[in-house]
Amino acid sequence: MSHRFIGSDAAVEVLVPLKALRVGRSLWVALYMSREYRGRRIVVWPVYIDSTASRGEGRKISLRDAVRKPRVEEIVEAAKRLGLNPEVEEARYPRSWWENTRRVIVDKMGSKLATLKALATELRKLREEKRRLRHA
């Protein structure tokens, strides 16, 4: 497989040979990958902080730190409270590519794991506040 990298810091063009099923010859396809946030922002899939998901399914943090079934809206709210400038994107999580899902892009604070743990902790606080308001 050949790779040729062309372009600036913002975008990289990668040329990869793909096998054509009907034609029976190699095709060259240009794939564009944005490097805009590399090192400064991270992708947060809800499964990364979901306590009901196994590590094999994609959970990145410990069960103790994770929260049960986080929703994208909750992750966005927690990220706003932490000042992480969240952006929501429609995308498919690679391990469950058949499901339509969304992901959140946030500013990185320390390592990726530290950012995920901070989001989960803030989300837990957010849920506790909402629960108190309902019962007050």
C-alpha cells in the first residue's frame, strides 16, 4: 500500500490504492484528513465515558469514573461548564458503524484521559444538580 503526503498543516492528502471489485484493477482515491485540531482538541464519543460499555466496546475510563449512558447533550453541557468549547458532529462510531451516532469535539485539558475523566465528573455533578432540582 502506497501513501503520499501532500499539503499544508491544515489538510493532508493521502493516496491509497483500493481494489475495484467489478473492474479488477487498482483505483487511486484521494482521502482528505483535517489536522486542524491535532494536539489541541479531542473527539469524545459517548461510549468513552459510558459505564454500561465494556473496554472492548470502547469505554476509555475506569468504571468508577464512568457514568451510565451519557447523552451527547449532557456531554456538551458538561464541556461548556468546563470551558472546553464543544462542537457536535454527526458521525458513526467505527466499532458500531451501522448505528447513526454523534460525537463531541472538545478542547483538550491535559491528556485525553484526564479530559474524559473531568467530563465524566462534571456530568455526574450535572445529573446530581438536576436530580436535586426535581426533588426540591
